[in-house]
Amino acid sequence: MSNNGNLLQIIFDCVWGVGENIYKLFQKRKEPVEAPLDIFFKKAGLCNRDQEYPKVIETIVNNDEHMYKLSCPIGIGKRDFEKYEDALEAYLGKKIYIELSRGFIYIK
């Protein structure tokens, strides 16, 4: 009878281990989703000398209009975005507006 307690523990550990492995398998399949602008910045090479790219902090959606709030690393400003304005409009498929406010770049 003393072996039954150990046998139950072994079975429980096996079931628990299988469950953990299945969970890890499904977690690995989830790929991080990048914002469209993050992809554009990397492909266009819009970065500073330290290879730091602007980051999308927030995406605001109002009436089918997307506004992106970006934080920029040191060395990148509004003029850098204006250089890529035509390419960004082609990438997003619509006219964009670039604004600077309170240390953030806003793209509408």
C-alpha cells in the first residue's frame, strides 16, 4: 500500500510535465506582432548612429483614421520623418501628416 502513494505522485508529475510541454509549445508559436511603422523604419533604415529605431508608443483609432504616437531616439527629429514622407505615404497607402508635440512625433 505504501507504493500506491508514490505511484500516484509519479502519474501526477507525468501529467503535469506533459501539460507544461504543451503550454510551452503553443507559447512559442505566438510571434510578436510588429506595428506597420516598426517594419517600415527597419526596412527604410530610419535610425540613429547607434541603430536605434523610433518606437510606436500608442496607436489611436478615430473614425477609421489611425494616429501613431512615436518616441524617437536621440538624433532623430521631425525633419528625418519628412525625408521619408513620400515613401511612408506609399507604404501606408494614404496621405500622412507629421507633427511634433511634447517630445513625441505624431503621424496621422
